[in-house]
Amino acid sequence: MVDAFLSQITFSEVLIAFMIVYVASSAQSLFGMGWGMIAAPFLALLDPYLIPSTIVFLGFFAALFPSIRYFKDIHWKTFRPSISGRVFGSILAGWIAAYVVASGKIEIIIGLVLLVSILVSATTVKRISQNSRNHFFAGTASGILGTIVGVGGAPMGIIYQNENPSIVRANNNLFFTIGSLISFIILISVGVIKEYHIIYGFLMLPPLFFASYTSKYLLAYASTILKPYILSICSISSLLLVIRGLGLI
């Protein structure tokens, strides 16, 4: 099984995937979101078959270590309704995800979802009330998007946009740790996740773990340098995904 997998990929592809995973995992640690926004479009350009399964599988690990590091900063009052919504949204999205993957239009869908997510991330909105209802709705939307295309950060980015960064990092990383695990279980139950996705995911764990460790040294530069750069690059990759999905390149 492993030999068959290795015969399908090249060394250069693995090297590029390592760099993508490192950057995406670093962003997740720093901002409490960003894993799917970065990893999904770039890995999809390498291999659309990796979406959403490998993204969801690795998303658990990308958020796990930051969630442990920032656990003391979690705001439980808003976390509980958010994760309840994530469970609800993931269950709703299970069969839709199977249909989307089978449709052959995953690149277009990912690209469009990401472009909207990037627009939201780059736009300042007025402060949203931090109540249970709003967090449940945001969690539900994240569960739907995260399960279908592996990119569930935008709704959480909207609701937390004007909140304390330390709380955002803590809440969102634990949210995506649990949420990714839930989405993973649901994707298995509907037959979307295959052996190929798991093997590829395990291959990508070393750069992911390394990023989780080194991200703490980049914290001082997160908002002023890294975020604008990441959003610009993701915009380009998302546009390329849509164009390729339409058969224009």
C-alpha cells in the first residue's frame, strides 16, 4: 500500500507540500485560524484529491499543539456554543461533502469559498455581540464549510475579528482541534476519506509539528507582516483554482 502511494508522488511534490504545510500550520498557531485557508488552495493545486480529507486530517494536528499552549486563555462561555454549532454543522454537511467530492467541481467550490473567506479576513466589520446565539451560528457555518471543503475559518474570523488576539488563538485552536476530529469521523462515515488521504497526511506531519513549535518565535510579527502577505498569496492561489476548475488553464 505504501509502495503504491509513493509511486504516485514525486520528491519535488513532497518538498512543495512540506513548505505549504509549514506555512499553514504556522498561521494556525499564530492567528487561531488560517490552516485551511492556506493549505487547501495550495495542496489542491498539487492534487485536488487531497481536499477535503487530508486537510481535515492534518487540521486536527495543526490546531492541537497551539490549543495546548494557549489553553489557559480559553473563554469557555463563548467556546461551548461554538463547538456545539460545529458538531451540528458537520453532521449537516456530511452527505453534501460526499456529493461535492464526487461532482468533480471541488476546485471551483474551494476557490470561491476561499475568495469570500479572504475578503472577510481583509475587511474590518463592526464588533459582533459575543453571545451564545451568534457563536452557535458561527460554529454551525464553520462545521458546514470545514467538512465540505476543509476551510471553516471564515465564520470564526468574522465573529472574533475585533476580539482579544490571545482569546482568539486559544478558543479557535481548541475549536478546530475538536471540530476537525468531528469532521474527520463524519467524512469516514460517508466514505469520503480513503487510505491515500491518511498516508499523505502522516507524511506531512513532520513540517506541521515543526511549525507548531517555531511559531511562538513569530508571534511578534503576526499582524503587521505575516497576515497581509498570507492573504495576498491565498488570493492568487484561490483564483488559480477557480480558473483551473473552469478548464481555462
